Amino acid sequence: MTEPVIYQLGSPGREGVRLPKPDVPITPLPDELLRGELDLPEVSELQAVRHFVNLSQMNHAIDKGFYPLGSCTMKYNPKVNEDAARLPGFAHLHPLTDEDGVQGALALMYQLQEWLAEIAGFAASTLVPAAGAQGELSGILMIRAYHLSKGDTKRTKILVPNSAHGTNPATCTMAGYQVVELPSDANGNVDLAALRAACGDDVAGMMITVPSTLGLFDSQIIEIIHAVHACGGLMYMDGANMNSLLGIVKPGQLGFDVMHYNLHKTFSTPHGGGGPGCGAVACTQTLKPFLPGPIVEIVEEAPSVSANGAGAVNPLNDAPLYGLRMPPQSIGRLKAFWGNFGMHVRAYAYIRAYGTSLREVSRHAVLNANYVRVKLRDQYRLPYDRICAHEFVLEGRFEGVEGVHALDISKRLMDYGMHPPTNYFPLIVREALLIEPTETEDKATLDAFIEAMRKIADEARSDPALLRDAPHTMPIKRVDEVRAAKQLILCCRPVPDWAHQAAGD
């Protein structure tokens, strides 16, 4: 580990920028805000720019290479969506602008609400939740509000399969419910006997990820929904994996009561970096009054005839008037203002571009995942070797090879210029590697990934140390990730001696 290059370039007297003399009186800064001498390098503007550009190029990104991160759907984000979100009329809107000054933005939000409800087969949707986890919380709080509105206070449990997303049990706990974990059967489906045994008049509902985190569509989903409804519970679908169902399955028609989307997974809004995001929620007519708000509604219908009474629509006055309204029994606000509007624009542009061809998104996502699965199953163990949805899980271990783990496979994959798949999730699979190629990758890219994974399998058997010491080509070699998490270095100053020692330099 060496001192950051920017410090090596620093030299007294070098300037990155010369500020003009102030045209206002100089006021001394408060003493309590002043620090001692800052240990910062003195560099030119060009040196600073090159330093940070070089750092940025060390990061992997979907724009640089293959990114098969399972459960996260790191698909390519079309640049036209980004351009649309940056249009001045959208990007410069202030959230407190009067409704009559943002009718275009409200029209876009209303149309997106309608599309998201229709795609999933529901009556209504909201765009307020800022992320998938917040969308989950919205849906469970809506279920809670529904039961309480009927005076039913005895329902204290939510059923959650062990193949669900990790946020699901956390969401239920945050909403004040007791989580009842359901096991999976040998095929990766929910154990129906365990489900029926758990159903009772204290069950508020069930939260299930469809397809599951194993990448499997539960073949017994109708029986599951019927069992929960029979005991008076409601069905929540974690829709984070809708990337595999577009135009093929409508959850509302299956019998689900409420679900959330992850717009960054299904509709290509940016993913990662802590946000902003959108976990839009869609629901049945029964739960519509409980949606978090505000949502966009038509507050005045468009005129049906022109002023001259000729029966033709007046092109200058043919749009309805939109407004932001709270549903009558809303669970309330979950976020300041109206949600992350830039994400709404991107998702709108994505859906508008595909139109009725959205089905092709899912068809290719499923095709790509199954192609890779079949090509790797003779080299890696698949715990559930059946047709998958948009992702699949394999085990990162080899019979007769000691000391090689999923993490070693992932680190070695970096040497082939590819981002690792998700490691050790789902938890019910030993040494799990969760792989999601997405629909945006072509066959050549998938073949390169397959070849790399097959070579790594051969290396594991012939030279396991090569994997245990990987990566070999990255700017930073294998690190102690546990120690790195506990001994954070968050400053830009030169690395202290103790950090060198901790790293083993």
C-alpha cells in the first residue's frame, strides 16, 4: 500500500485556481469553525483532475463491463433516459411550484402511475416511496391499516419464506409484526404443509418474493395465495424481480393484494450509490385508500368539445387538470415532497420506448439466465437445477477441492475483467453465487463469462492457490474485508504507519 499519488505530486506554491479578490467586506470566520493546518497537497488543476479521473477509472461499472450481480439487476441504463431527466423543464423544477405551473410533470407522473398499475394488474399505484425497502414498508403498513380499519387487532404475524429478499423480515419487524419463517421444499418452492400449518386468524398476511431469490417461480403460487386468503390474510408480493414477468404475468390477476416495484431493477433507473430511487407500490381497489401519498389525480376532466360546439376536441384545451392528493385513509407521507421525480422521468422514458414490447425485456432476461445456467451446470453444482427466471444460484465449491470458496471464485473473476456475482446470498444455499445476466447483454458477452467461469473451475481443481490469492491484476490485491470494515480509513491524508502494518505491507 503506497501513499496516494496526489500527495506525491504536491509542492508548495502550486495553485489549482486563483480566486478573484472579494467585492464584499472580509469578515473573520468564527474561531470555533477554524481548524489547524490542513494536511492537503498543493497541486495544479490539471494534476487534480487527472488524479480523480484515474481513481474513477479504477471502479467497475455497467458502462465498462459485464456486471452479473444477482438480485440487483445491474442492467444498462439507456442514455436517452438520462437525457430526458436532464431536460431543463424537468431538472429545474422546484417542488413547491404551484400545481398549475407543473402540469406537464404531473401528467407524466399520472401516466406512469397508470402504467405501473396496468403492468402488474392492479387498480392504482403510488410513486412516493424512495426505494424498494421503503416500498415494502409501505405495503405492509397498508396491510396493517386495512386490518385495523376493520377493527381486527389480533393479526400480529406475517409469513415470510426463507427464500425471500433479506429486507422482507426486517420490513415486517419495523411495521410491528412477528415474522414467521417458512421453509422451502426440495424444489425450492414454499413448503405448502408448513404454510397451511402456519395459517390462522392471527396472520395478517404473507410477504413473498416472486420469482424468489433462488431465481425460481413458485409453481404452487395459486395454492399459496388461496391458503393465506382463506385465513383472512392479505398477500404482499416483493416485486423486485418483475424484470422477469413483464407482459407475461400480472400479480394482481394471480390474486396478490399489493406489491412494490424497484424502478432501478425493472425500468432501468440508476442503481446504487445510495439513491435516489423509487419503490413504487401498486395495489387492489380495496387497498387503494391506504396508499401513501400524495398521488397524482385528475381533478378536472378535459373538455370534450370545443367552444364553438362543433363536437371536435379543442387542441389548445384538451388536457385534464392534474393535482396532488392524499388518499382518504392514507398511511401518510414516507418522503418529503412527491418522490424522486428524476427517477419517474427515466422510468417513463423506458416504458414509453418499449411500449407493447415490454414482454421482450423479460423474455430475453429469462433466456439469458437459462443459457448461462445450462452452460455451467456440468462444472458447478446447481442446488435447484430447473428452469429459472431472470437469475439463478449455483454453489461456489468443488468436490474434492479444499479451501476454495465462493469468494475466491469471485475474486478470480475480477482478473477476467468482470464484476463478481452476488456472494453468499440467498443464505439457504451453501457458498451461494447468485448470477443475473439481465436482458441487455448479448450472446458474445455471455459466452465470455461462461468461458471465464469454466476456466476458474479448472483452475480451482489444478491450482487452488491461484484463486485463494486472487485478484492478481487489480490496483488493490486481496484485503481483509472484516478488518477493513472495522478499521475504516475515511480521510484523504497519507496512509498512517498503523494502516500499513494492518495490511501486512
